[in-house]
Amino acid sequence: MPTIGEAGKKGPRVRSDCHVAVEIQSSGGLQIQLKSKVEGMFGGSIQAMMRQGCEVMGVEHATITVNDMGALPFTLAARLETAVRRTGHEPAAEFLLPMNDHCRYESGQDRLRRSRLYLPGNEPKFYVNAGLHEPDGIILDLEDSVAPTEKDAARCLVRNALRVVNFYGAERMVRINQGERGLEDLQWIIPHNVNVVLIPKVEDPAQITAVAERIDEIQKNCGDNHPVLLMPIIESALGAWKAYEIGCAHKNVVSLAVGLEDYTADIGAQRTNQGTESFWARSQVINGAKAAGVQPIDTVFSDVNDMDALRDSIIEAKSLGFVGKGCIHPRQIQVVHEAFAPEAAEMDRAKKIVKAFEVAEAQGLGVVSLGSKMIDAPVVKRALKTIEVAIKVGLLTDDWRDADDKPGARCNGIMTEKGGE
């Protein structure tokens, strides 16, 4: 009895995707029926890929129908594998495309995470150009943006994207599902150089431990030891209450993020742009993260058309202590980067503080006055952090002290001043 499996999308409004139907047969070999926007140029290559995929997965007899709307090879391969799996046939092996060199970079604990752009896991049309917008991180989402019936398709697509798509140096992140399904997601992404795993709706450190242990198990089995960092998302009253414990749950936790849609639903409040209803939770996440030595990351801003309100939200988030914000549209990225960057006056003051303190330290003094204000170690620490961020975002260079000593010195167009305040 023939068994049919289908995957992908079709229709006049579909782009950069395809629909693949696989009907397993008992004999007759492979019969491929292709309809493609680019059949004249790439029809032979698409058919060859379908045959190669079937050979890898152990499918000898099947009718395969492909309706292609400009899908790239990583999408075609993912849709074929998903369709085969949906027939009930267990593939002899995964249909993996070779991993590109531009997908092999690693990340680090203290890298910039000002912006992280969410991409729905089952929408390949958003993948290819996402890195061109220069977010600090790109999140391939397997959780809320994916319908329950498409979780299997999203896993396959995200895995292939991690192997092939050029994200131009953006941190490669994946948000997994909750509970056991999330632990199963890890098998699909860990062997393929994911940098950061986002863990949703965390309410207990044990959730972090379970993810870390499963990652270790997968890496041992596949002989991989690249660092996989963790970003728990706090989305409930209980999670906010335990923010510090969650931040300390594992050495690979690099950030605590807050998610306010679920949090406000949990406490029975309406979410507003002013954020008064979530001030306590955001403060908990900031203080929990800082106490645990990790980065606090603010929630997404849901109105993608109101850039002024977005900027106000970021300025408030920065004033509270957040160092990054989620983005749900590429147009938000530049605003996020600009608002989180140190302002010219902020940098000038930080430079004066550091240089004045270094002179005082060389003279054996613990504090020094700058104008009418006393400068001690905590103030210097904050100034050094401002300079560190300014260097990372390109507003200052490593040799800013030497640059300041030159007459009329400028740094990226910012005139530096001499003397006290």
C-alpha cells in the first residue's frame, strides 16, 4: 500500500520555498516530477539532488513531486527529508549537505549581544539575507513561531541552515522548545555548530542542567567539543523570582533574557510600552544576571513600525542595566545598535575619568577629583566599561589614549576635549 508524505509550501505567494510530495512504492525505481520557476537553468540539478537524497536515505522506489518556488538547495534537501520521514520511512541516514567554511566560527562569553534577530524556523525565505542586516545574533526559532504540526519540518530546515547559510559573523542561535521536545531538538542542532541555545520559559536551574547534560551527551557521541553557550529566557513570575539561581546554573550560561508576553500573561496584566507592569521582573533579571556574572538581555519590542517608541524603550532598558534587546524585524537592528552605543559626551567623560585615575594611581592615590567630583574605583569601573563597549562597536580605537594626546584629536569624528569639567 503506497504511503505519502508531504512537506513545504506551495501557492502563488510562496517564495524561496518548495513543496515536496513523496509516495513510497514497492517497485519501479524513482520517478521525479518537477515543476520549477528555474527549471530551465537548474532542473537537472534539482532532480539530481532528489535522487542523491533518496539514495542517502535508503529510498529505492518512490514517486516524488517537486513544486519549486525558488528554493535554495538547503531548503530542497530539508523538504525532501521531511517528506520522506512523514511517509513513515525511517531514513538510513540524514540527508546532509556539506558544511560551508563560513559556518564554522565559534562565539565567546563576552561578545556583544545588543541585537538578536528572531527568524521563524519554518520560513526559509528569511534566512539568506538575515546576516546582511548585521545583527549581533540570529535566532533560528523552533518554539513559538512554529506551528505544532511543523516542528519536524523546522528542525530539518534549521539544521540545514546551520550547515550552509552565511550569517556573516552573527552569533548562530537556536531557540529550542520546552521540556522533552526541546531536549530532542538538541540532537538536530548541536552537531552542526550552533553557538548559543536559547532555553524558553525557564523556572528552575534544573532545566539548564538538563539541557547542558544532553548537549554533553550528544557531543561525546558525535566527537564534537565546540563550546555551546546557553541563554535562558525568563518568562514567568517564578522564573523571575529565581533569576539569580538560573544565571548560576551552569558555566556556559552567558546571558539571561526576559520575555514579557508570557510574563504579563502569567501575572494577569496587559503589556504596555511604558512597562510599569513588568518593572519588577526586568529588575529581577538584571540583578540576577549581574550577580551571576552574565549579560541581561531585554525583551523584544513588538511594534515594528514605531521607531521612536523603540528607541525610547532601548534608552530605558540601557538605563536599567540591560545590554541588548530582541528584534523581530531587521529594521529594528540599526536603532538598537545606535541606542545602545555610548554617546559622545558619555565617552568623553569616561576617557577623562580613566586618564585622571591612572595618573592618581601612578602617584599612589586611591581617589582623585575631576572638577568638583570625586572619582574612585567603582566610577572608574563604569567608565572602563563604557570605553570597552565603544571600542567593540568601533567608536573608539584601542589606542584612544594616544589619539587623545594629539592636538585637535578626533575619534570617528568626535572632537575630544582637554582639561577638567
